Amino acid sequence: MECNVGLVEQKARVLGGLALIGIGAYYNIKPLAALGIIPIVTGMLRYCPLNQAIGYNGCTDLKSPRP
């Protein structure tokens, strides 16, 4: 898997996922909380299959290896 999620997008995905989980837990909407896991995982892996499908690559920092 090649990196296709940039660092700024990574932080936004993780924060957005945490927000979805928090909102879902607060309002007791379990599917919304479960949906928050997806952006967290794609942010942590710095790989998104949807980005690859549409041909988008936000990972411009090619010098640093993927963790």
C-alpha cells in the first residue's frame, strides 16, 4: 500500500473520526460512532482506497517513509 493521504489530511481524518465517535456516543447513535472508525484507520495507515480509486494522492512528502 502506497501512501496517498497527506499529513494535514491525516490529522483531519483522525480528528473527524474522533468527533464522529464522540457525537455518536453522546447522542447514543451507535452506527455513527462505528462509522468514525473508518477515517481513524485510513488516517493512521495514511492509505485510503477511495483516494486510490479516484486517482488522488495527497502524500507529497515522498522523502519520509510510511510508518
